[in-house]
Amino acid sequence: MSINRRDWLRASVLSGLTLAAAPASFCEPEPEMPRGYKIPTGAIKARLSANESPYGPSPKAIKTITEAAPDGYLYAR
């Protein structure tokens, strides 16, 4: 059986799309909100889902990272 580039590309794209969509079928549904829970209204004061701090890393964290950086390529023992 010979395969040409077009067939190979089509099969690759379909396989990739299938794998990309597969995790969605295994995800658990979102849990329901408890009774009496009210969604806050008004201005958002802090986005807890954001991964960044407006203040940057603490001086302690910068010191620790700086000390650990030279050995960053090594595996832990």
C-alpha cells in the first residue's frame, strides 16, 4: 500500500483533531454551586484565576531562584 503526501497529511490532521477533542469527552462536569451561593456583583477587586502578581516575586523568592539557577539543569536526588 502506497500513501501519498495528501493522504498522509489528511490522516495526520484528522488524528490530531481527534486527539485534541478526546480529553473533552473524559472531563468531569463542573460541580453545581451550593444552595444560597450568590454570585458577587460590582467591580472585581482581585482575579484569583490570574497567575500573575502585580507586585512581582518577593525578594526572598528572587534570592532562592538566583541561588538555585546554576544547578537548574541537574536532576533532583
